[in-house]
Amino acid sequence: MAWPPAELSLPPVQLPPTAPTTAADGVRRYDGLSYATNSGYRPRLLDLSVPAAAEPPAVVVWIHGGAWMEGDRRHPPPTVSADLLFGSLLRAGLAVATIDYRHAREAPFPAQLHDIKAAIRYLRHYAGTLGIARTRIGLWGESAGGHLAALAGLTDAVHPSLEGTEGIAQGDTTVGAVVDWYGITDVGALLPDAPGPHDPFVTFLGGDPADRPHLAAAASPVSYARFPAPPFLLVHGTHDTLVPFEHSERLAGLLRAAGNHAELVAVPGAEHIFLNADVAPVVARCVAFLAHHLRRPATDRTA
């Protein structure tokens, strides 16, 4: 007997965009778009805000942090307000997509990366309907989200096992720029000596990291620092005791050595999530970086 039976109606793997609401400032908002579904998992959702513009704008995908085990697409870290972060992007003429992804307690790596790839494919597939530029997509993540943004930016169809088939199963997942806020770049360098069963690394890798060195390497952005790579901006506090500054320093160095554009910004005295720092100029620099690298080429009238 074939499975599933023809009469059994299974849920779709993704849902087309619903109609947006339009705010007084002309921003079109799509809330709770289902970019991927799997039986047994919560739907993967994204919110998209598109500024009023004469032409489809580039889109920045925001990836939240939370040690891979918690977090929500709607909430940036407590040190930066949603208006400062997302509002700055909109005021710069960039669309903003904030995405949920499966937490490590729901599914271990590479499920999180698969979901980010699925969100990129969804945005690209429905770009015409959503009124965004199909070819100009950037990533911005913080902490665990910064780690995942770097991974997504550095892996492509050359690594099919990291692409996944969630949602829209096939399609281009390359991006035009990546901003990584204080993300881990070498998982193996931070593994604890004797992790407990609820340690984030154990949960993320699906078991004792000592038994999974290949997964730790596969989950490390430094493993994929090659040419060509999209432009990177890595921003990290110099006093970060959770993810040492050297993580961003090392990835930036490897990307530059391979011939790529990589900028490293040290935030003096800042802890993780930029505690003890003025975040406003940091956000401004990141928005300017994304606006510059996601701008439409002068010869391209269709992007």
C-alpha cells in the first residue's frame, strides 16, 4: 500500500503569503507567514515589513539568538529596541523579514540552518507577490543567530546536506551580505570539558560533543571560509565572556585571507549582547553596511 494514501490530505509544506496590512507610513506588514511546515513540529513563521518604495527593496533577514534553544522572531536582544533595529532598516529603504526557526530542543543541527535556508527560498520564490527584490537578500543575526547567519552565508548548493528540503524544497539560497553580531565561529573551541545533558552544545549537536567532532566542525563557520563569500561585517564586544572576541577576529581573518571583503568592528568594553555599550552607532554602521552591499547595480533594472 502506498503511503500516504491518496485520500489522506497532508498539510502543505508552506503556505503562500496572505494579504498585508498597510500602516500610516506606507509600510506593508505581512505577519505570521508560514514558510515551512512539518508534521510534528510547530510551523516555521516569518514576519515581513516592506517600506513604501518606487521599486522592490532589498530584504534583510533577522535571525534571533538564544543559545539555539530559545528566542522569538519578534524580539531583539534587550540592549536594542525593535524600533532602533528594525525601524532603522525600514527608514533606510530596506525590507525586514524576522524569522523563527526550530530550537535545538525541537531538532538538533542542522535543522536550524535548514530552516534559514527555507526562509530564503520562500522570500525568493514569492518575491513578486511580496514586492521585494528577488536577488538582493542579506542576513543579520545576533549570538546564536549570528552564528547561523554566518553559516547560511558561507554554505550553498556545494554543501547539499546543509541546504535541506524544508518548505520550498529547491532554490537559490545565496545572499548578498552578512552581519554577524558576536556569534560563535568555531564550535569546537567552546565545547565544555564535561557537558551536562542540558548543555546547549549537547542539545544543539544532538549528543555528547566528544562523540560528534565531525558535527562540531560542520557547524562551524570557520570551516567554510573560502572564496567567494558574501561581504561580512562582524561586530563583537572586546569584553565578551560568553563568546570571546577572538571568534569574530578569526573568521574575519580567514575570510580576508581567502580574498573576501570582511570588516571587523570591536566594541570596546562591551559584554555579550553589547552590555555596557552605546548600541545606536553600532546599529547605524550595520544598516549602512547592508544598504551599501545590497544596493541595486546600476546596470540591473530587474533586481
